[in-house]
Amino acid sequence: MTSASAFPAWIYDASPIADPLGYGERAVQFLRRLRHPNSDAPGGAFQLAPWQERIVRRIYGPRHPDGRRIVQNVFFLVPRGNRKTSLAAALALLHTIGPERVPAGQVLFAAADRDQAGIGFREAANIVRMDSRLIAATRIYDAYNAPKLIKYTAQDVTLRTLSSDGGAAHGLTPTFTLIDEIHIWKGRDLWEALRSGAAKVRDSLTVIATTAGRGAETLASEQYTYARRVALGEIDNPAYLPILFQAEPDDDWQDETVWHRANPGLAHGFPSIDGMRGLAKEAENKPADRAAFLQFNLNVWQANSRDPLFDMATYDARVFEPEFDALAELPCYLGVDMSLSGDLTAVVAAWRHDDDQITVHPWLFVPGDDLKGRADRDGLPYEEWRDAGLIFVTPGPIIDAGLIEDQIREICATNDVQEIAVDPHLARRLMQSLHDDGLPVIEYRQTPLNMGVAAGDLERTVNGDLIRHDDHAALRQHFDSVVASRNPTSGLIRMHKGKKTDRIDGAIAAAMAVSRACAAETNLSKYNAPEAEGLFIF
């Protein structure tokens, strides 16, 4: 485990939870009197696990001297299968028909779309339908194509659904808001309308209940980052309660003790431990399945795409000491990714071994103007990499193509370079100059077809234990930043950045070089082999 953990240890340590007015106990007793259609408890009683009870007490017990709740916002991050929806529905009913209700209050279920919002609504409606007294006290409107509503008629309290794909809903004044699965919300309009509406109401409560998401520049990531900083003690905000059940980045994802730590329901039989074992087994050799397991079953926030291209654990296991004298005897292929103004340029060499393994090594060029500012914007240690000799920092705001030509010529002078793959879009002059010098430059347009094939070749090389590298930190960062999307018809892969400050130039150049090395191996005729004595016809 990392020393800095956001794990909610207070749920398990039996520490006292303030409840000066007894409102925490009152909330727990109300929930226990509800019934649930899937409960196997006597009378179908709503089952409140000990960890869930601690959460309820922590939200509703602590109070200001005037009786207002101290907790105004909750970020509840829990993996799939831990009955998040059931608990959220019960809390919504606590504010609709229970002791936390406010006359004419608005209780809102807000989700990414109408169907998702309907899941939580139906959970609440089915709880109401289990008790004839609640049926008599409420009206349920659940038509398929009409607004969904539960109304407590005695005090005109309503529970209704909203979806982020339906636009903003201004004028709301919610007493309780459930933000469901924020990681799949579309846009910020509804979020901003709900937050401004809640600010108008005394003692309003907002609960974000979600599994982990993906990406670093989304509304969900913004809220998760804030919650984690509160949980780590970096931000002091007593009104904000983070409840983060998740594995830490350096945890062993196959360790079942980690599963139990991230899934509080496992100790009580939910989710299914056998089901998780099956998913984990399938994920061993499938990077996309592993990413899904980490996200949905261990709640590890994913920085990149849903379908990561590289198994970075496999990549990390393929570190070898560079033996450049020995590599000089092997066929070598260069990929060159030239830069736009102010961007990075990458030259990557791929040496093909006799056993089909491929060694890669990069030469990365970064403009030197405002290097510290660039490092801050990109979130990368450029100055540290410069001092370690991992990148070449060039003078001025752009990279002089002449420096790239010089580096390519130097590589060609000491290696058996078969091809230099260059996209002519930004490098016509460079290509002509290299061609005039008799160097084996080829045109390699970065079209969807060409790069789709190249990405597939690089994926197979990395994930198939065929890659060899010298643990170049900057190149690894470029590989790890690749976001991959796959064409469902052609199966071609598109490599792109997860966010605008990511850098993948080294990975693009590596894909070009590795693909040319793979193509050369595929196209090599057996009759060209040195041991072939002639042409035989059978």
C-alpha cells in the first residue's frame, strides 16, 4: 500500500461518530423499517450492512449548533455490485417520506440519461410498493415516456428524475440531489444548474454516487480529484465527505485482499467473489479487460481510453541493457514523427532480431524556450529528463529540422538502417535532403490505414513479449499516454492523446519503425536466406 491512502478507515475503526441530536440514529432506524423486494431478511426488511450504517450515521449525525447538517456534499465512490443504487434510493426516500423531508421539498435523481435515471427511480418506487402504508401515502408516476415522479401527498414533497442529456433544468431548489454515475455525464449544464439550485436551499444535501471513470479533463475527474484531496487531508472541508473505496495505484490487482478492501460488500456476499475471480482470470492477458476490471471492480480511475493499447506491465518487464555495438549488426528501421511549431519531434529506431524480437530506442527533441513552463503545462519533468540525457533540448521556440537530419545521419553512420519512414506532410525538405545523400528514406503517410496497421504491429510487439527497450522514462511516458480507439468495422486502431497536454510522439514514431521492421520480416523470401542454394521446383 502507498503511505498516502484515501481509504475511509473510519468506517471500520469503531471510532465514535457525533450525533448530538440523534438524527443519525433516526435515519438508521427509518432505513431499517423500509422493505426491499430482493431482501432475504425476515419480512423483506431493508438490509443495512454495518459499513453502510456507518456511512448513514456519518452523513446525518454530526450537526451544527442550530441543527443543520455539517455534511452538505458526499462523494461516494464504490465499485459495481456493492448495492450503491439501493442505498442511494433509500437515502432519497429518507428525504421524500422520511424524517429528513422538508414540506414542498424537491428530491432529485440526476443521471447521464433517462434510462440511467430510471434505474434509481425504480429502486425507490419498488421500495415504496413493498409497504401498503407507503403506497397509501404516495403517488407514483412511472409511465415509460413521461416524467417519473414519486409524490408524498401530505406535504407535497416530490422525487423526480433528470438526465444530463436533456439539458439544464434551471429554477430547481433541491433539498436532496443524487448525482448518479457522474463519470458518464455529458457536459456540465445540468451539474451547474443543480449546484446553483442547491445553494439556494438551507441544509440541502448532494450525494455523488459513482464508480470510477476515465480521463483527466472531465467533470467527473474534477470532482474525484477534489474528493481525493479532501480524503488525503490536502484540503480541509468538513462539509464535504469523501468515501472512496478503491485500490491504490501500486496495489496488486490480482490480490483478493485488495478486492475486499475496494469492495466493502464482499464480506457480506455482494458482489460475487466467484464472478470477480472469473473476470480477473480473463483479464490476465487482455489489457482492455484488465482496464475494465481495474475501473469497475477495483475503482481505479483510468487516465486513458476504455481500450488501452499497451499492457504496460508487459512493457515494463522487457527492460534490457542496451548493447549498441551488437545492435549495429542488425537490420534497423527508423520512424520519424516531425513536429508542428513548438511541439516535440521523435526519431525512434527499431532493430529486428533473428528471433523476431524488436529493440527500440528513441531520440526525442523538445524546444528549449520556457522549458519550465512547458514542463508545468504538460506535467512532465523535462528539466530532469534533459539533465539525465533522455531528451535533446533545442534552442529557440521551434525545432530546427537540420538537427533532426544530423541525428538521422549519425544513426545511419553507425547502424544498418534499411528504411527511414517519414510522413512527407511536415518533412518534404528533410526527405529530399536525406534522399540526395543516398539514405533509404521512404514516404510513410500517417493516414488512418497506415497508422492503423502500424498501431496493430506495435500492439502485438509490446503485448506479445517481443519488445526490448532500455527503460527510457520519456518513451515509456509516451507509450502510457496513448489513447486507442478501434474501428468496429475494419478493426483498425487509431492512436491519439487522452488530453491535449499528453505527449505520444515517441509512440507514433515507434509504431512507424516497428511496423516497417515487421513488414520487412513478413516480406522476406526464404529464397533470399543465405543458406538457400537455389530455386527448387516440386
